[in-house]
Amino acid sequence: MCFNYDTEMGNRLNSEIFYVNKWIWKNPNVGFRRPCIVGTGISTRGIASRINAGEAISGVASDYKLPVEAIEAACEYEKYRIL
């Protein structure tokens, strides 16, 4: 069987993107389907680790050039995440 990789595989991969909320997604093409900030490869776990280590939310947001709401959403997600 022959298929067009660009159209058929692309459609399959794109259909597997799962948006957790406005700020967080799981994308098989980004971060190995680990939860990340939408449009980036920045993991929610990495963000939450920095906040748990004592860094300020505003500082982390500034480092990643993201809104504070995205950082808060990542921390909230990790707080209730089931491993």
C-alpha cells in the first residue's frame, strides 16, 4: 500500500494533539506527548520544579517570555497530575 506521507501521516499526527486547557497541550510531535505549554516544548514539570525550588512565578514567566497565567496553569496541572 502506498500513501502520501505529508498529507496522510500529517493528518494522523495532528489529530492526536490533546489540549488540556487554554495553556497546556500534549502533542506527539513536541515533548514526546508530555504536557507542555501550548506552542512550545516547555514542560509543565520543568516549570513546576522551578517554582517548587523557590523561584518567583514572575521570574519564571519572564525567563520563558510567557504570561504569568501560563506558569500558574502549569503549576496547577502538576499539582493534580496523576503519574
